[in-house]
Amino acid sequence: MSKKTLAYWKDKADALQFEGRAWIDGQYHGAQDGRTFACVSPIDGRVLCAVADCGAAEVEAAVAAARRSFDTQVWAGQNPRARKAALLRWAALIRMHEEELALLETLDAGKPIRDTTSVDVPGTAYSIEWYAEAIDKIGGEVVPADHHLLGLVTREPIGVVAAVVPWNFPLLMAAWKFAPALAAGNSVVLKPSEKSPLSALRVAQLALDAGIPPGVFNVLPGGGEVGRLLALHGDVDCLAFTGSTAVGKQIMQYAGQSNLKRVWLELGGKSPNIVLADCADLDRAAKAAAGAIFYNMGEMCTAGSRLLVQREIKTALLDRVIAAARRYTPGNPLDPATAMGAIVDRVQFERVLGYIEAGRAEARLLLGGSAVQPENGGFYIEPTIFDVPQAGSKIAREEIFGPVLSVLTFDTADEAVRLANDSEYGLAAAVWTADLTQAHEMARSLRAGTVWVNCYDEGGDMNFPFGGYRQSGNGRDKSLHALEKYTELKSTLVRLR
């Protein structure tokens, strides 16, 4: 095939068909009361389609379908190899429909097509494949006990799992939850963000085509009320959420008010990226620092939004970071040359601009700071960098979720660690140094779920658990550890004589 161009993707987009109805018990359904909301593309502001605005009736129907499918064991009762085969077929179908799904994510969320085709959709399929391949290789335990007893420890699926996921990586973040949940034998109700529901609704049909039984995988588009109802529902056994810390706290309260369902939260971040004076490659560190905050328009919970620089290299590093940031000029997300696309919607666009205005009053603007509009009606903000004199500044403490970098200066490694840990969050961090001992010592001291050394946001395979300390959440996505969230441990003791 010839090289895919902007014209190629525009033609594919024009031919694309959209599905906006909820997926419940193996079929598409509109909202019972007929309510819909407009799905607006942040690329140019055009309405892509009407999406079912689900409410209490749809939540009841989806949870009932999930409960029925679980209780009748149509999925949980299959042996692990059978579930593995169905999940692998699903992943294969996702790969077959890669261009369609990538276009849905690009049009819906404003993500560059080069990212959705290389990261989001292949990563979704890989996540499903990884858990499919793992599930028939995990056994229980035979526990030492008195000679007259046989002690067994087994894992069983927890039941009905609700997954409430964000808009920045619509399919990939969802797969980090539904793939291990389904592999373990649970039934799932997925609530995608109302800002980006289209890809989830499409893969639901592919799940049925792959042989996953009706009722096992359901998708409910809609606003925050759907998430609240799922969190309060007494027939939901577990809820996995990725989103803001404020909403995560509400979900925990709803679980306490209802049935004490398990709640797993992957929340916000304000990740520090620390560069020491002995960093061996400032060019590489600068490129990584720019990518850490400007990739995906800064709409990443792990974004390296705080760049901590040792004083003696500050000028040299910032010159390089600014040069690297200029490569992230916003452009049409359908253009394969575009590295930074559109902010997801007007609400987030105005929120980020509000933080930039706050930054102008408390810091020195080094680059950017303005909205740009390569496409009429779209939401685009240029890469923005502030030199921040006070660590307590608003832009240096609060999660912005946009292409805004705060640069802080330190003199010693101990001061860097103190600044890095001076946050309510603890999702990720990075250290750049040529001193291996110092790297290990700082990594141990940083209160974060992931620490990168001499790199940022690498190791993207499924073998590493992902999650945070403190108000960045609890539990872990990815790796075999994620299965712990969606299973119950059972001890069985058999008297032999």
C-alpha cells in the first residue's frame, strides 16, 4: 500500500460509519427515554453522531445482563483455555479493524492518527492477548497444613465488574481493566467517557463476533450519572476507575454507602522529571522531557509536568527542551506528520487556558501560552513552558492535563527529592544521572508507583504493574498483579482422616 497521507485519512474518515447506541446483552440499544448527546470532534467542532445518554434504566439492564451471564457461568464456567481462545479471536479482530478503530479515536478525542495506529489500537489488542495467554498458566496453591488436612488456595472471579474509564486513552485504558477482568472469568459493564465513547461501542460488537457470550461485555455511554449509579449498585461486585482524584473519592464513598464493593482507583498525577548536573546526555534528556509533557497533548496522568533541573545545567537544558518542544506544533490529527493534536473538548481547552493565565501571574513564560487554530472550530494549544520560582505555585502543584510544563530549580539531590515528593500525588517520577548509586538511592526515596532512570515513559509492555501512591490511587493495572483486583481468594481445607 502507498504511504498513508492526510488525504487518505480524510477519505477514510468521510466513509466512516458511527455507532452511538449502548451495547447491552449482545445488542445495540438506544436509551429507553430517547435521550442522546452530541459527539463532537475536537478536530473541527463538527458533530460526529448522536450517542445514547444512558441512565438508570440502562444501568439496570446492563448490570442484570452481566449478573445473569455470570451466575449462569456461560463465561466464568468455561475452562481457561476456552476463554483464552475467545479473547485471542477478539484481539485478532481488533487488529483487523485497526484503521477504523484508530480513526474513531482520532476523530473522537483529537489524538494524532500516527499515535492511535501505532500505540492505542495495537496496545489494546496486545493487552487482551497478554491476559489471554496468561490466564491458563496461573494456578492455585497447596498450603502446608497438619498431616490430616489438605489445604488449597484458589482464585475465583469476583463477579460483575464495572469499569469507568477516561478519555485520554479511550480503548487502551479500558483494556487494562476489561482484559484481566474478562480473562479471570468476570462479566463486565464498561462506562467510557462521554467525551470519547465511539471506539468502545465498536469493539463491543467485535467481542460478540469473537465468541464472547451476550451479557459478558456491556458498554454504557453517558455522563457521570452512569458512573455514580454503577458505584452505588448492589449487584456490582467491583468497580475499577481511572480519572480525577476528586471523582475517585466520590466513588469510594458510593461503594461504602452501598455494598462495600471492591474499588480500584488510578487517579491524577503531577509527576517530577529530575535532571541532575551529571546527566550524561542532555540532548536525550531534553527530548524525553518534551515528550513527557507534550505527547498526547499533555493529556496523560503520568505526564512529566514538573521538570526539576539542577541549577548549573539549567540554561543548557532549557535551551534544548525549548527546541524539542517546537517539534510539537499542533496540527490536524489526521495528518500523519502531526505530533500534537487537539485538546479533547471545549471544557478541557478552557481549563488549560485558565491555568496558563494563572501561570502568567506567578511564573515566567518561556514558550507558547496561546491557543492556535489550524482547523476552524477545533481546540488547539501550543506547547507551553513556564520557569516557576516557587514550588507552591498553582501551575506547579495542580494537575493541568494539558501541554503545560513547569520548570523548577534545585541545588542538591536531597532538595530534588524533597521537591519531587512535595505533592499529593505519587504516580510516576524520573531521574537522570550518570551515578548509578545515586539513581538507586533517589529511586528508593521517590514516593511514586513508577520511577524511570535515564528515560521517561519507557517499558510500555504489560509486565510492569502500573498505579500510584497516595492520592494517585490504589491497586495496579497491567501485569499479573492486576488479576488480584478481579478475583477472590478462597481457602479450602479437606480433612483426610
